[in-house]
Amino acid sequence: MRKIPTTIITGFLGAGKSTLVRHLMEHNRGRRIALIVNEFGDVGIDGNMLASCGVAGCTEDSIIELANGCLCCTVADEFLPVMQALVERANPPEHILIETSGLALPKPLVKAFHWPEIRSRVTVDGVVAVIDAEAAASGRFTSTPEEMARPDHDNPLEEVFDDQLTCADMVLLNKVDLVDADGLDRAQARMADKLRPGVKVVATRHSALDPVVVLGLDAGAEDDLDTRPSLHDSAADHDHDDFESFAVALPEVADLDALAERLRRTIADHDILRLKGFVAVQGKAARHVIQAVGARLDGYYDRPWGPGEDRKGHVVVIGRKGLAREDIAARVQGDASVITNR
């Protein structure tokens, strides 16, 4: 029996993984594709957006969302039962996509394909790392010489970023429209010594490229784990104590511009890594999506609110451990007593 090819899509928070998944589903040439979406934190956003995106392949039957933890830490409890259920379907998928959390390490997930319950039925067709060109060029994932000289030096962003690169079979250097030629050179230089020999780097905008380029790498990644070094290979366990996530409820808003300004200031003041979610806008029939990566903030209307659907929004905040949750929540929600003191 032919093994079902599986593509693992990795990459740091906000790099464009969900955008790539949607593009692949939209141009899947009629193949039955199952999608596993993993979220860091207990509130899922990406799976919700994909399920309601209107693309033929993005249905509730084809999307499985795993929240409340990165797959690299919950392989036995979360990932393996889902994979078993997929391969045992009467009409199993022809290809499986796994969109990992932006904080997940891909190698433990690749290792899981050796588990007896699934190893004869699935194979890792390829690990695709989506990289934010602007973030890489700006040094977001790079320690300075001064930082590295400190005896207590620790940069968890850099560690996750590097592990995602060293496991990749292909890299999509995304959002190249946001950098100039010098920035592109810096981003490429940042990755150069982390890539395994023969790994291709493809420049993209909005994660758009022919699915044939990504699906069908035939890497069999689970069979060459030794060529994919990880900073965490020697660790008995890997956890995400360096990061945290929480959700903030949002009532209907009257002024989107004012909300955007509050979010920008809050992100900058608290060094928030990622913010995403939905909001109901007074007088608008459609749901508004909020996406923020660092200082970049985007928004768009994705779909109408359903009949009887509760018009309440929320955003998920992800950052380094120690976020001032109460202050962030108050500022996002527009608490006047907090805002006037800024």
C-alpha cells in the first residue's frame, strides 16, 4: 500500500504559514487533502479562518485543529491519534498538510512518523519552512555579539528559528515585497549556514507559488533524521516556558482606526510577538480579521456573521513569558483609565 505523503509546514509566528496552506488548498487540483492545524494556546484562530475561507477543500471534514500546545510536545497525546484516524478512514486523504505552531520544533514531529501505529501508512514528503524576510533581515532572530558574550545568554526566538531551518527540505522566503535588495541579502545571509546541502530557497509574496513546487518533494524526512541537527537533540524534553499566550475578549467596536492605534501602541510597549483574532464592527455585516506581526498590523473583512452568531470578537496575544496580561487586556479593550495614563 502506498504511503500517504505528508507535508509539515513550519516557520515562526506570522511568517505566512496559514496563507500558504490556504493557497495550497485552493489550488490542489482536486486531490483529497486533510489539514491538521496546531495552535499555541487554547484558543484557535487559524483553523477557524481556514474553515470559513470559502475554498472548496477547506471544510470541517478536512480540517483538524489541535490547540493548547505545540505538537512537538504533545505528539503521543494529540498527533498520533489524529493521524491514526485519518489513515483508517474509508476514503483516506491523498495528501496530509500539517501546519505547526510558530513556536513548534519540527524534528520531534518528524520522529513521530516512526511510531508503529503509523509508520507503514504515512511518510514525510517534506518539511517546508516559511520565513518572514523582513523579520529575518531586521535581526529579529539574531543575537548581538554583546548578548552572546553574556554568561547567562539565552535567546529562545533564535533557537526556535534555527531549529525550523535546520530541519527544512525547502524554504519559502516570504514577504520579499517588504524588503529592499540589501534587506533580502541580510535575510538570506541569516539563513545560509543553517540550511542543509541542497535545500532550495524560493522567494515568495503572500506565500503564493505553484503547489507542485511544495507538494511532491519525496524527501522521506523520517529516514534521514541524522542530517537534521537540532539544538534540542540532547534535551530529554522540550517545553515552551519561554513563551505564553492568552485571549482578550473584544466587544463590538465603532472605530477601527482607534482600535488599530491601541493595538500598535500595546504591541510596541509590551514587545508582543504575535496578535491575531476577529472583531465585530458596528454597522458592518462582515467579520473583521486582525493580524499583527511585531509592528506590522493588517486587517480585512473575511466573511459575513452567521444568522444568530454572537457578534463578539477576541484576539490572541503571544509573547515572551511575563506578559503584563491585565494591562494588555485593558488597553486592547479600550479602558479609558488605562489609555489616558499613557
